[in-house]
Amino acid sequence: MNKPSRYSSFATEPDSTHNLVVGLVSPGSRVLEFGCATGYMSEVLKNRLGCSVTGVEISSDAGALAAEHCDHLIIGDAEQLDLEQILAGNSFDCIILADILEHLLRPDVLLRRVAPFLASGGAIVASIPNIAHGSVRLALLEGHFRYSETGLLDSTHIRFFTRDSLQELLEANGYSITHWMRKCQDITDTEIPVSRDNVSVDLWNRLANDLEATTYQFVIRAVLTAASTGGSGLCADESAAMKPVQQFTRTLTEHERLVIERDKWIALLQHDIAERDELIATRQAEDVKRLAWIGQLQHDIAERDELILTLQAQDEQRLAWIDQLKDDLTQRFERIVSLQAEHEEWRAWIKQLQRDIARRDELLAVLRGIAT
């Protein structure tokens, strides 16, 4: 199990994978936790549930921190450790494999090796990424399968699981799943970038309505259905005895799947109703704004009508003033014509005087000539 310890804090969200895992552990349990990292889940198991915890961690640095929260700590690769010797004489009510199976070369071998250490009535609790998540499917349609530091395509993942292959792995190694839980995440809300632009509406709707396509991680609880045979698998009689139990488990888990799907549809409907209510509230707010805008327009129109009436009154005053000016101009024109006529009369009179003066001057000249 070559998984570097890159996780150091407990996700406190109510629907987090960490809380789902812890929720499947009974209070006061003796817990064997594989991949305990820095002990963040061990701490919650002890403080919240009063469990005793034996931790197994590959990283000595992380293990040094986990030791504070574990009753016992084992440093090493779970696939290489001699668990039979190290854990001899120990039994556990719960064995936690949170985000572990996908990092193993042979998860089936480890599942068989830990079976003898489960106490009567004990169970394993595991969380496993779902490779059938819609974001992975769409990325593959685009021809992409890029590893990342964490998440569904964590670069340290060796194995990949769907719901069916996970169930087959557990049942083939002597376990029956009693609880199926899911950490759901929207197709566009993962570390894998996808866009709706290149996806048909039909395909998108099919994925959005497929519970497996929105399941980011499975969280399961499983119990032993038969004893292992020295880690080499189940004998024929035991396998036959398991079948009715496994069939019942499949029926039970299918029912749980339908309930989860129903709850998802209810959540989708509630979300749609909330969106519609929000849209109605938005429209109502917009209507209020429109009514206010219409009121403002009506006010502006009334102001403009009043201004038009004022301008019309001013125009009438100007027209009256223009008419008065016309009358004044007419009178002045008539006066000018009258003055011009008088001027012509004066000019004629002045010419007559000039002629009279000229005749008198001639007469005076004649009289002077006679006198001399």
C-alpha cells in the first residue's frame, strides 16, 4: 500500500466522506484503521465515539503525529507487513479501510488477511472513489484520462471501482455489504474539468439523472458471510452457503439505492421549487421596478405636457407681439410713404422757388441795364 500521506484534517461537513465513515462505527468499538495518516480520523473516533484505535500508516512522518491519537501504531506497508504476527491475539469490532483499497496491488488479498481479526459481529467500513462518476465518463468521451494530485484520478490509485465491481470484490472474498452510502457531487463540481458545451442535451440529462454518475465516493459497511480458508479464498460449501445471504444483500442494497435515488429526485424537485420561487421573487422585484419606472415616465410625461402648455402660451404671446410689430411696421411704412409724398411736394415747391428767383435775377439784370 504505497499511499503517501497527503491528508491531514478531518472534513467536518455533515455529508463528508469522513463523517459517513465515522457514522458507520459503533461507539466504544475496537478499531483497526488502515491508512490513519496523521490521526485526524483516529482522534474523532476516540473523542466522539470513545473507540480504541490501532492505526496502520505507511508514512513514518505522518505516523509520528498519529501516535498521539492511536492506542497502538504500526508503521509499514499493509501489503508487506506480517499482520498475522503483528496482530496475533487481537480482534476488532471495526476495520476501517477509508480510501485504501484503490491504492492496493491486491485488495482482495488484504480483505482476506484481515478477516480473521474481525470480532464476532464485527464489520469493515470502507470508502472508495467511483470511477463511473459522470466527470470521468465525459472526460473519456473527450479522450482524456489525466491523473491528478488528489480525487477520483489520484496519481497513486492502482485500482478503480464501480458499484458492481466493488460489490463483486467484497462478495468474492467472503463479505456481504449491509450498508451502502454515497458521497454525491455534481458532474461539474469535481477536480476533473468538464463542459456542457460539447455534450448533447440528451446525454447530459441521462448522466444528471443517473445516481452512479453523481456518486463521487461509495461508503460501505460489510460483514463476513463465511470464514476464510487461510487467505486462499472460500471453499465450495461456504460459497454455496453465502449465495442466499448475498442475494438478500443485493436486494437490500438495491432497495437502498432506490431510496437514495428517490431522495435525490425529491432534493432535485425541492431545488427546482426553490429556483422557481427565487425566479418568481426576482420577477416580482423586476415588476416593482417596472411599475416605479412607469410611474416615473408618467411623471415625466406630465411635466413635459405642462412644459408644452407653457411653451404654447409663450408662442401665443410671441405671435401677438409679432402681430403688433407688423401693425407698427405698417404704420411706419405708411408714414414713410406720406413723408415721401410731402418730400416730393417740397422738392417741387423748391424748384418753383428756384425758377422764380432765376426770373427775378434776369429782371434785375434788365433793370440794371436800363438804369445805366
